[in-house]
Amino acid sequence: MQKFQGHINWVTSVAFSPDGTQIVSGSYDNSVQMWNALTGKQMQKFQGHINWVTSVAFSPDGTQIVSGSCDNSVRVWNALTSKQVHKFQGHTKSVTSVAFSPDGTQIVSGSYDNFVQVWDILTGKQVQEFQGHTKSVTSIAFSPDGTQIVSGSTNNSVQVWDALTSEQMQKIQGYIHWVTSVAFSPDGTQIVSGSGDHSVQVWDALTGKQVHKFQGHTYPVTSVAFHLMGPKLLWDALTGKQTQKFQGHIHWVTSVAFSHDGTQIVSGSHDKSVRVWDVLTGKQMQQDQALNLKISFFNNNFK
């Protein structure tokens, strides 16, 4: 079994490259690291943040990586050379979440300063600021067509925004604790969110109505993701039963992501490890250290 070795503190965020050959991870050791997904070998180490890295993502073409940090900055890196391409400064508190737009021309960021900001990747200028959350923004994501942005917050709400006008389109409430993670479905019609109340909920993106509420976790949910090939491997809509559980981490799992072909899952944890799992068998394919909690996935046959 291969190992991903390199981080010396908690891993906070992980993501696959669009072609599935690479994995990027961010850590409380202030670094961003890129790995060969097949061999587990470190390919690049991106250094420049002066505080914890909280969120990482690949650009749609895989040539760039964006990272957010508790140093209040958003940084863009060349994935091949590891050189810093941009440094965006506008948030006044820690950046908690970052993502590229589907066309790769913009970056969205959320922060403890309660704001969601959008940046132009070419000019480095802020082009939008979304105001509405009364507490920290914990997670953000673009819709697949790039026209909307969803954000979760410690004010227990999920909000949907028009990416062009910055108008609030929906305010979704239904949690009794912080919303920790949000994501759009591949067709953009649904939103999934996780919370400190231990639940995962699915919402209609157009109406804001709850579609499903899944309960099974015994601790706060820290990260959620839709299967990128469509409704699959989340929850069984008829029985609500868990259909797969991946075990190995010995501390909190902080971030999960599907590979773009949907066959693998990468996870990051406070045990300082990055691990890759086979979706079908539930077996661990790679690990970053001989440390390892659990990740639960359920059948999402909603229709």
C-alpha cells in the first residue's frame, strides 16, 4: 500500500484534479501539497501562506490551484511549477472556503468576516461581494452552470446567490446548528448541506424546500459531496439506510471529494492523513500515514 507523506499537522481540505491523476491537500502546517493519485508520491509543495490553509481546489483545466487561509488571503498557484500566480486580499478574517467557477475565470471565497467574495482570475480584482450572512461563512460552491453560488454559515442557514448580480435568491433554514459544508448536484437542481447537528439535508435549489434529511452520523458532519456522475452513493431514498462506510481514520474527517469518474473518494483528516478509497468496495487504495475515522456514503436514488 502506498502512502501520502508530507503534512505535519491536520489536513483540512482535499480535492482531485479534473483528470483524476493528482490530489491536492491543504493543512494546518500552512502548506498546500500535490500528490500523484496513483503512486502517492508528493509532486509539489506550495508555500507562502503564513497561517493555516483551510480550503483548496483545482481549476477546471487542472493547471492552477486555489487556496484559502487563516492569513485572510486567497492564493492561486501554478500546478506545474508551484509558483504563486495571484494573491487576493479583501477578507478581514480567515478565509474558510474557496472554489473556481466552472469556466475557470473567477474564484469565490467565503470567510469568518461573514462575506462571500468573487475574484477575477485575470485581473486579480474583486468583482462581487455578497452580504447577508450574519455570522461566519463556512463553505461555498458555484452551481455547475456558474450562474449561482451557494454558501453555508454558522448562522445555521444556507443561502443561494445570483453570481452575476449578487442578489440573494434563497435563504434556506432548517438547521439547529452551524452549516459546515455545501455543494450543488451535478445538474444544479439540488443542494446538499452538512451540519454540526449531525445531519445531511438535501434542498431544492429553485424553491428552497427540503427534499431529504438523512441522519446517521453521531458527530458533526464536516464535508459533503455529490457523486459527480449523478445521483449515486449517498443515501437510499427508500430506506434511508447507509449503504457504504469507509473506516480507517483515527481522528475527525475534515474533507471529502469524489474523483471525476466517480470511482474513487479522497479524504483528509485531523490524523494528518490523506486517503483514497474505492467507491465500489469501500477499501482504502492509498494512505498518507499509518493513521486513520470513518466516512459514510449512501444511495442517492432520489427520483
